[in-house]
Amino acid sequence: MASDSQSLAVACAKAADEIQAEDIRVLDLRGLSSLTDFMVLCSGNSMPHLKAVMRDVEKHVQDWTGEKPLHAEGKADSRWVVLDYVDVMVHILHEETRERYDLENLWGDAKSIAWGD
């Protein structure tokens, strides 16, 4: 059975998919990080796309779950935005920024969670 935080992470991934975010991954960080339980990573291909992904993830997740991020960090023009739902952190990165920081490799011990239908 999925935990509440896992359900929230899946909702974030599905919301990102609705706005055509690219390369969406959900990583299970439980037992690996005291910062958060799940990390959702996704890419946008332009500044307007990053803004749309951030806006729509926030809106859809609130509509679907009632959850709002505690904090949002960064702006689309910084090429990296984080929505902090405490137990779930959503990283929305421009493709080039995502390649440069390679968070999947940094958290290489994390298990990937299937989120699609």
C-alpha cells in the first residue's frame, strides 16, 4: 500500500505529465535522506514551459489532493524551480540544468517509483 507521501508524489508526477513535462521520475528517498521522503524530477524545454509546469503542478495537486507547497524556491528564469511539499520535493529543471546537476546520479541509491498508468 502506498503511503500518503507516495500518493502525493505520484499526484505531482501525473500533474507534471498533464502539462507535458519531460523525463518525469519519482525517487523514493525514505531511509536515504532526512530532508524528504520522495523527490519528483521533471524537465521543461523553455522558460514558458517551466513556468507552465510549475503553475499546473501546483494547481492540479491542490485540486486533486488539497495539498499546497509549503514553499516554492527559484523562478523559471533560474532554470530550476523546487516545490516543497515537505515529504515530497518537486524539482522542475530546464533540460540543460538537469543534465548539469544530474540529481538522479546524486541520489543513485534511491528506488524509482512507477507513477504512470
